[in-house]
Amino acid sequence: MRAARAGDAVRIVLAHRAIAGSTYTTIISSTAVLAIFDIAVSSVLLGWAVSIGALPGLQVLGTLESFDFAWLFANPAAGNLLIVGTIAGVVVLIVWLRGHVEHFGERIGQAFVVLRPPTRYLRTVLPWQLADWSLRLTTIWCFLGAFDIQQSLRNVLLVQVTLSLATLAPATPGGIGTEQAFLTVVLRGAAPASVLLAFSVGMRLTLTLVNVVAALVAIALSLGTFSVRRVVGDARASQGAPIDSSTDEP
């Protein structure tokens, strides 16, 4: 359960730049392959959280402060209309792409080659995704300890559920606001509300900072320079376009 973010767009552009002969259609489709495992795990965790009554009911969501979509839950008709409109928009987009992107179906199919045979996916992709999820849960465990909140598998999994729900369709960067609203409910009793809020905000800010630094380093290594101006200048030069002197390096 991950929403499309600006970072995903950058990742797609860099992948297209790094893989000779690749197309944006195939690269974007490859994210759907990666999402198979993520959606499966997130769905299982969500089902577990619902089964133990940890998540707030629909009647409660509309009253939660800082919840991004409280108004929609307080007005079900508008929420249903938004869902229908979103589905219709996706269908229209797919139809448009099929008519305007050459070999659209073939390009989509290329992204799923790793699933044929399934053992190839299990051998080359799944281990990395398992490592990714292990690191996520370990990180949450460490943050719980840093804020003196009980470190237990139950609390770690509940925090992960809130992170997944907050980024499913974030109305704010990283789903901040929704995340805090859910955490104060799912971890009620584990710590005072003020501590839970400090934990959520502190974890979010720390992860964001680390991710930004890591992303900048990765982009610099991919482009071969830390100078964005130089990259822009080289790109313009390779296209035979005049280079603005303001983008030159001294």
C-alpha cells in the first residue's frame, strides 16, 4: 500500500536514464510487480488489525482530529462519489494509453517477465523485498525504544499498519496528520497521547531527513556529479541547444 510520490517519479526517470532502450511504460509497470508482495503483506496486516479491533470504526474516523479524510467519512455520499470518480479516471487513462502508446500491451507485459516462471520472482525479487520489510519493522522497533514505548511485535505491526494507511492516498506529504491520528488510537494505552505524537512526528521527520540525504547521494552517484547545473548544461549541449550562461559551472 504505497501511494505514488514525487520520489517515485524521480526513481522512474533515473531508471529510464540508466536502462538503455527502456520505456516509461515498462518501468512504471514494473512497480506493479513490486507492489504484489507489498499489497499482500499490508492487506494481511490490515486484516489482522481489524480482527483484533485495533483500528477505529468508520463512525469514529470522521471525528478524529488531524485525519486527512475525516470530512469524507463524515459525508459518505461525497466519499462514494470520489471513489467512483477515481475508478472512472483510471479506466479512462488506461483506454487513452492503449490508443496513444505504441505496443502498450507488450510494454506492460515486459514488466511481468520476472514472474515467468514464478520461481524466478521467488529467487531474484522476493528475498530483497523480505529484507526491505525486515528493515522497516526493525526500524519501528528501535524508534519505539527510543521513545520509551513498549517494544512488542504487536506494537510494531500496528505502527506499520498506520504507516501503510497514511500513505495509501496521502493528502499531505507522507500522510502526516493521518498517521498521527491513527497512532493515537491504535496504540492507546501504550503511552500518553503526547508521547505517541512525539514518537510519530519524530520518526517521520528522522526518516524523511535520512531518505532525502540518501536520495541526493543516489542521484549524484547515478548522474556522476553533485551539480544539477552541470547535468542540465550537458543535456542541453547534447541536444544542440544553446546553454544559458547562468547554468554554467564557474
